[in-house]
Amino acid sequence: MPKKLEEKVGHLSPEELKVYKFRHSLAHVMAAAVQKIYPGTKLGYGPPIEDGFYYDFQFPEGTKLGSDELAAIEDEMRRQIKENHEFRQYELPIDEAAAKVAKLDEPFKTELIADLKARGTETVSFFEHGSFTDVCEGPHVERTMHLPQAFKLDRVAGAYWKGSEDQPMLTRIYALSFANPKELKAFIRNREEALKRDHRKLGAELEIFHISDEVGKGLPLWLPNGTVIRDELEKLAHEYEFKYGYKRVATPEITKEGLYYRSGHLPYYKDSMFPPMTIEEQGPDGTNIKEVFYLKPMNCPHHHMIYKARPRSYRELPLRLAEYGHVYRFEKSGELAGLLRVRGMCMNDAHIYVQPEKAKEEFIKVMQLHLDYYKLLEFSGWYMRLSLSDTESSGKFLPKPELWKQAEQLCIEAMKDMDLDYEAVRGEAAFYGPKIDVQVKNVVGREETASTNQVDPMAAQEDRFDMTYVGPDGELHRPWVLHRAPLGTHERFIAFLIEHFAGAFPTWLAPVQVLIVPVSGEQVGYANKLSEALFDRFVRVEVDDSHDSLNKKIRNGTTRKIPILLVVGRKEIEAKTVTVRRYRRKQQQTVPFDGFLKELDEEIRTRKWVKPDQI
């Protein structure tokens, strides 16, 4: 197997390789079918993916793709499969390959071969089946009759060539593909159930957030219910960070450009920053002064300036500065997705200034804080990724190899000491240091970073922020900095929580914690007295005093996913009790109201999650 192909598929098990082959082969069959139905269509990329495959195309102008068109392409694919074409591979010298692709009139493949030639590639691999030819290393099945029939063209999306907004927009057709029809049906059924938990769908239904074109793409408006969730997460962070020894700070949302040149965000992070703002004002001597400001993409430069506000001693370290800070990043419009990818966000940020010899100990404490949060929230479906530098990406990372080596070794040793599994990847580090990212997939399979813990040995250096502390020897030393955000941003973390809880939040986190449901109008006065008692204990409570029937009131409360409904009728008034109905739990209990208050207080204090029987 060629070295490049070995790197791509050599790690796969025999069963995984089998799946890879048939999905890759089906991508070629789909491309052949598209070109048969739509002559003149140009080819982009067509790889296998986790649940199937896709292919990018440049269709002739005016082409529209709907469900009927996808069905026709799928029919043509099945027809070609029955013809039992052989997948035949051959190689050509790079210049012959370029001439062949030019003759095929495939401009994107021509560009691909030019890129290969620039990297020193001498030969190019092709695969053919029937009359279809593609530039491809493989691997593929031997013949089309070996392909499973369990595939379905799924959806159409836009995709920039090479993933760059500077390149043409192509049309991407996604397809599902499995070994047999049973697996395909199970996947579709499970996905339909999962999509009911989509944070965009539930965010609208439960009135958590709203994104308005008049305000701007990627700039969410938090509605009252969503603001409650934000406030509760901040309260949680305040409590945990207090126990871990953090001090809270607050910083402005714009800054003069010089600070970002000093931090390295200009130029290393410039593409993700909003354009500058130029302000002209009169100076003390009457002359006009122009100053350039940026919306801050990160809180770290501001925290570094707080550290530098006065001389520091080793006795103050580690100094842990925490802030729920607003930052702004210019995400590409095509990448924006509900709360997962936004342009304005509020980050659970902190920067820890620590003696280098104690940095590993502090790194471990941060990872433990991550685990504390995840255990409390019963968060699942995540894995840890160790993001390292890449020596081949010379312009992407600060060029201090010895510090990189020390910082990366620290991360590896810390994770080993904690017995935490992780996946190491090269080239995904921050420009100033390695990091542990907690990766989570949302309900549509898109992977995002939920939390992070980053090691930065660079910020304190003389050529950057020149931060020092007086050590036990009376000499000046440079601290290391840990950048950490265990709850990520409000936006992304709440998106994950909406999907994790399917909108049925634990009582402590729920926008409305208790809904009191009087059986009839006669019990409204009693219900209001109970509401006052709960309100005095800072419980978020409402009374449904509408003229709806009891069953409809209960249905309304369930639709709103309120965790606790208190039903009160004549019997409850006489006995000073309440009938407690919890969200989607079969059993209900009639208990003294005083007893319910004690139980509720404890449930909220400990942030306990009373799980529904079915979410």
C-alpha cells in the first residue's frame, strides 16, 4: 500500500476498511450518475464520511436539486451498480495526468494535480468504472455488484472549494450508506429522534434564544428563559471557582490595536477578528489623533494587563483571574449554526499565572474542575483531544521550540497522572501553546469544542507581555499562563445542554421550576399563597389560573418541559398538601407542602437531576 494511502486507511480494522471501500466506491458511482444526468457538471471532492459519503459538484448554471432530482440520481446509481462495472486503477506521470484531466475538462481536478506537482508528486492515481474516470488513490471495491444497496441520497448543501471563501461555491450532495437496509433504517429512525432534541428547534419552542437578521447573523438575543439558564451557569461557575481559589475581574469589550499586536492575535488570529474601528479625536495639544480599536476576540490580553498592573511575588502565585467575558469573532457566514457557531459570545474564561515548576499541578486542577462540572451535569458523549503544534506549519505557531517541547510534555504527563484517555492531533494547538480540548458532537453529527485547557509558556516572555514575578531568590522570573474555559461559552455550552437534556432541564437550571395548577377557580387563592411561599425562597414559580381544563393545564406544563407541577384541589387545601407531578414520570405523590419545600430546597441546593422516565 502506498505510504500516503497507508496513512489514510492503515489504522482501520478489516471491517472498517470494508465500510470505507464501499462508501468511497458509492461516491464515485454517484458522481458518474450526476454527470450522466447533468452533462457538463464539474467534479470536486468525494470522500467517505462517518455515516455515508458526499461529493462536491459544480453544476451547469440554473440546475435545481430537490427531492425528485435526488431520487433520479439515486435510480441512476442503482442502474449503474447492476451493470457490474470493474473499478480499475492505474497511474500516470504527473504531466501526463495533467494532460488527461485537461482533456476531460475538469478544472478542479486540474488544480488538484497542479497542487500535487508543486509538492513534488511524481505520479497520479486514477480510478475508472464504466466510462467514468476520477483522480483517486482508492481504495475501492472490485466491482459495482459488490456494493450494498443500503444507501440513500440525503441532502444538498453548499461547500466552498478547498473550504475557502475565496474559492467557488460548489454543491455538495450528502448520502447515507450502510452495510444492509436494517442498519440504514435504524440510523434514519435514530436521527429523527435525535433531531427532536436539536437546540435550534427547542430553543425556539421553549423561548430560550432568538437570532434576528436585523440585529445580525451570529448575534443571538437571549430571551428571559435563556437568560435564566445563563445566570444559573454563571452562579455555578462562581461557586466552583471560589472553591478553587479564583478571583473575578471584568474587562472592556474593545481595545487599541497595539495590545493585539503584542499578544500575537494580530497577525496570527486576524482572519477571525472583526474589522478595526478608527476613532479620530483632538489631543491635548489640539492636533487630531487617530486611534484604531478592535472588538476583543479573546480575554487573555486584558487579563495579562491586570497581572501587570503592579509588581508580583511568587507568594501570590498561582494567581487565578476569572471572568465571564464577552468576545467577538468573525466566523464565516456559512459556518454559523444556531448557538454552536456565533459571532458574539460570553466565555467562561480564566487565566492562571503560575510558576513554571508548578504548572503541571495547576493544569491537573483545571482538568479536575472540568470533570467536576461534567459529573454534576451528567454530561456524556465527549472525548478529550490533545492539540499539538506542527513543525511543518511554520507560520501558524510562535517559533519557540524549547518552550513548545516543555509545554507539550507537561500536557502529556498531566493526562497520564490523571489516567485520562485522549486523542493526540498535530497542528490544532493555539498559536501560543498546546491544549486539551473537550470535543462533543451535536445531534446532527457536527463536532465542536465544548471546553478547553491551554498551556501558554509564551505570553510572559520579553518579546510579548514581559510579565515577571519576584521569586524566593529575590530575582525576577517569568510565569507560565493557563488559559481555561471548562464551561466554554454560554452560547455553545447551552446548545449542548439543550440537546443533552432535550430541553427538560434539571430543576435548578429550569427557567420555570414549579408550575402550580389549581383544579378549578376555587383553588386559585390557595395556589397564589403557595406561589408566594415559593417566591420567598427564590423559586421560579408560576400559577396557571387560566380557565382551561385540568388536563389541558397539565399538557401545557408538560409541553413547556417544566420539571415540577403542583396540582391543588379541595382535598389538598383541606390537608395542606400538594400533589407533585414531575416531568414525564409515571408516579405522582401527594405530600405535605412543608415537606415538599424541604425536598425542593435540597434538590436545588445540591443541583440534583431527577431524571424523567423518558426524555
